[in-house]
Amino acid sequence: MRVLVVEDEPTLAAQLAAALGDEGYAVDVARNGVHAHCLGDADPQPFDAVVLDLGLPQMDGLTVLKKWRASGRTVPVLILTARDNWHDKVAGIDAGADDYLTKPFHTEELLARLRALIRRAGGHASADLRCGPVVLDTRTSRVTVDGRALSLTSHEFRVLDYLMHHRGRIVSRSELIDHIYAQDFDRDSNTVEVFIARLRKKLPPGLIETERGLGYRLVDPQ
Ligand code: CA
């Protein structure tokens, strides 16, 4: 899962990027509204969620959000508002924000709200994602097969996490690359095949199908 953090305050931006990175997200940071709008306006949409501060240089967060929504961008957006500014919350939600947090906030709360936004965007109500014997607990980033814990590297986890959120649907290699790497990461499309091959060795046979020329699909082998 890939998250865009839009925050002009350098310390907070770095803290958020580090906390999200620790949770297994690929993270891009924008420090002004113009850059944020540009990153979030890409086709196809590479982000699974956006954390958007409203007070930003060059273009304010509310304008960024309105422009995204006007051009049909449905990415879940969590806005950060100043304390006691209820007008901002109302304006943000009316502009298409999916949730908000008031500064200062606890990182744990932000992480929980983001997980919920990403789950709901994929149509999942529960914090546990299931596919046959495989269960991914989005709260702890732990994966079990028939109740036994599975040991995964961070990139193996990112690939499986994305496929679990989109199970049953064909996910192309380029879509996987977009959602497991941040923009400045040195991407190599062959590495996705390596991650898939490693995951297949660790997971029940038949769980990850290859659709030739199209991509991969996670299915319940039973
Ligand atoms: Ca700000």
C-alpha cells in the first residue's frame, strides 16, 4: 500500500513518513499544495490513501482536494486540521475528505484511521483479510496460514497485502509496482516476479494465479 503525506512542517512530515514506513507502507511526501496535486493527479492513481494537511504553501489543502475530486480522483483522503477549527472540518468533508484528524494527534490514531480508510475503499469491513486458509491482520501486519504465523520480508508483505485487499481481481505487474514502491525508489519490474515466486513458496499452492500477459490474481484454492 502506498500513501501520500502532504505536510509542509518538516518535522511532522518526517515523523509521519517514518511511522508509515514502519507499518509497511510505501510513502511519498509533498511539502506544498502544487506538488501534492500533481502527484495525486497521476493516471493510474498510485496512492491507496492520502494524509492531507489543509494549511499548505502555494495551494491550500482544501483546493487540492476539490481539484482531485472534480477530476474524479476517488483516493481516500484523511485531512489534518488545526485545533478547534470546526469550519475546516466541515469544509473538508464537504470537499470530499473521507476522515479528519485534529492536530495534535496520536500517530496510532492516524494509523488506525488510515487502515480503516484503505480497507473500506477495497470493500472490506473487517480488520482481518481472509483468502482461504490465509489471514492477514491489518492491525498487526501479521499473516497466518491455517493459524500458523508466516514470516515475510517487508516487500513480500507489501505484495501480499495489496493482493489481499484486491483479492479476486487481476492486478497487473505495473499496478503492483505503483503500489509497493515510493516514487524515488529504484524500481525494477523483475523484482515483482521474484517477490511473487517467494510468496508462492510460502503460501498454499494455487493461491496466487498468473493470468498470462495480464497479471496476478489471489483466489481461494478451495
Ligand atoms: Ca501546515
